[in-house]
Amino acid sequence: MNNFSVGLGTAAIGRPLYINIQQNVREIFDLEIFKAKGIEVLETAYKKGIRYYDTAPGYGLAEELLADWIKTKKDQTIEVATKWGYVYTANFDPNASIHEVKDHSIEQLIQQWEVSKELLPNLSTLQIHSATFDTGVLENEAVLQKLAQIKKQYHIRIGVTTSGDNQVDVLRKALEIAVDNQPLFDVFQVTYNILEQSLATILDLIKKKGNRIIIKEGLANGRLLPNPNYPHYLKLYNVLEQLAAKYEIGVDAVALRFCIQTIEPFMVLSGASDSYQLEENWKLNNFELSEEEIKQLQSFRVQSTDYWLERKKLKWH
Ligand SMILES: NC(=O)c1ccc[n+]([C@@H]2O[C@H](COP(=O)([O-])OP(=O)(O)OC[C@H]3O[C@@H](n4cnc5c(N)ncnc54)[C@H](OP(=O)(O)O)[C@@H]3O)[C@@H](O)[C@H]2O)c1
């Protein structure tokens, strides 16, 4: 495992509010300052050697910010994975009640692709943003055909991202989909962390065909960082703090390291909202957990249904 297994997720730098546990008080929102802070995070990542950036039109200004920043780098080794299927609707209003709207229609795919393709040639991956059974996206022939056409014409990878207590079923279904006898999906961006380990049950099947696995929400949206609102994780927090002290890093690095060692993904995404957090997350490269420590952390998995029930209760901060 090397330093290049860390990618930067841009959800937290594209919108003033994001689903997290927000333990710090945030300043009054200023769009220009927010953009400058976002660029700073992109630069910090680049200086660290990160060359994989995950974004989406649903992340407010993130995709555009990334596209503009990439133009200044002129570096073909920067790889971008974007998504389609969510529309950002909050217009940077911290008081908005609806932040994003899901739309898995063929019209939305066509519309968002017209914008996202500006990221070529750095664009390597187009993913369905949060593929689920209820939108019928994995059975929508027009969508599947269009994705296959994009894949062929632009030589990029097509992926799914998954969330929810049935993410393993969605992954299984996605793995079966073929267009013109060719598997359509080769990138699988999945929620995985110490609490939600269901991905492990389908790991071999995904990896068998050389597919890429990208880990998201490796910190359970911040719930893995010790905090009094989740007293039921106290035992886990104690173990994480002991390991953090032993390796002289933060709890965040321990939790992300766990993802790398147990899944060996193509990438684990850092969801850092500022450069400090990114520097801290990056320390996952400084140490290795022992087999015994991994086993101990694995024992803290919870039922997927419970995990996603708690996840649903998280607010936009
Ligand atoms: N496809 C999808 O549906 C989907 C869904 C979610 C995420 N993603 C992708 O995955 C990426 C990562 O996901 P995520 O951001 O939800 O996951 P995460 O890593 O579980 O959580 C990130 C949050 O943890 C907190 N954090 C990180 N490092 C910290 C530190 N050192 N100290 C204190 N707090 C720290 C920050 O919260 P604060 O903001 O409160 O400081 C940050 O926003 C996203 O950027 C996005 O690209 C995709």
C-alpha cells in the first residue's frame, strides 16, 4: 500500500453545508472566502501527491472549482471522477431547507454530462450518484445505453456509488449489468468504515474482474471522531484513542488506515473540509495497524440497518 491510495472527495468544499456532525462552530458564510478555502484544500492535496479527485455537480461549486483549478495545473496525471444524478438546489443559502434533489432520468444524465465532459481529458470516471432500486436507474435502458456510449466514445470508466442498508444488493445488481455483452460498471464507490463493514461480504466478487473500489465515508461522516452525542460508541472511541496515542496520529488517521488495510481499495477518499483536516487524514500513511488491532476494530461493526438509521438522522451543518 502506498501514499497514492488516498483521493480527495470534494463534497465538503463545494457547499457551505454538508452532512456531518459539525463539532466546530463555522464562520458566517462568504462565497469568495469559501472558494479560496476550497482551492487551498485542492492545493494541499496536490502538494501531498494526491492525484485522484472525486466530485459531482450535486456538490455545489465543487465540480466547477475543480475544473478551473485543474486548468491552472496543466497536469495530465490528475484524475477526476464525477457523478450524475443529483442537482444542487440550495444556492449557497445556509438556511435552505432542501439542499439537493435526486434525478436519475436520461434527460438529467444528458444535461449533466454536457457540463461534466469539460473535465476531459482529466476526467477518468463517470458514476451514477447514489444508485438505488427505487429510482429504477439500474433498469433504465436509455440510461444504461447512454453510459455505455460515453464509455466507448470517451474511453472513461463508468461507476456506481452506493449508500444505504441495501448497498450490497445494489452492488450485486450493478455487477450483473452488461451492455452489448460487456460489463458496464468498473468503478464501485462504496460507504465503508469501522461501523459499516457490509462491503467486505462482496469484496472478492467486485475485485475479481479488476474493478476499482473507492471507499467513501471512511469516518462515518465524522461519527468516528470521539464525541459526546454518540455515547454508545464510547468503547470504540477509547480503542481509537489508544491507537492514536500509540502511533502518534489522530483518530481520523486510524479509522482511514483501517479502510485501507482491510479492503485494499483503489482509493480511500478523504472528505476533509479544510487543509488541517487533510494533513491529519494524510497521516494514515505514517503507520500500519497490526493484525490484532484490525481484528479488534472489526469487532465494532454494527448492523447495516442500524448504521443507516443513524446516518439518516444526521443534519446538514
Ligand atoms: N456518492 C455519494 O453518494 C457520496 C456520499 C458521501 C460522500 N461521497 C464522497 O466521499 C467523500 C468523503 O465522504 P465524507 O466526507 O462524507 O466522509 P467522511 O470522511 O466520513 O467524513 C468527512 C468529515 O469528517 C470530518 N473530519 C475529517 N477529518 C477530520 C479531522 N482531522 N478532525 C475533525 N473532523 C474531521 C469533517 O467534518 P466537518 O465538516 O464537520 O469538519 C469532514 O467533513 C466526499 O467528499 C465525496 O467525494 C460520496
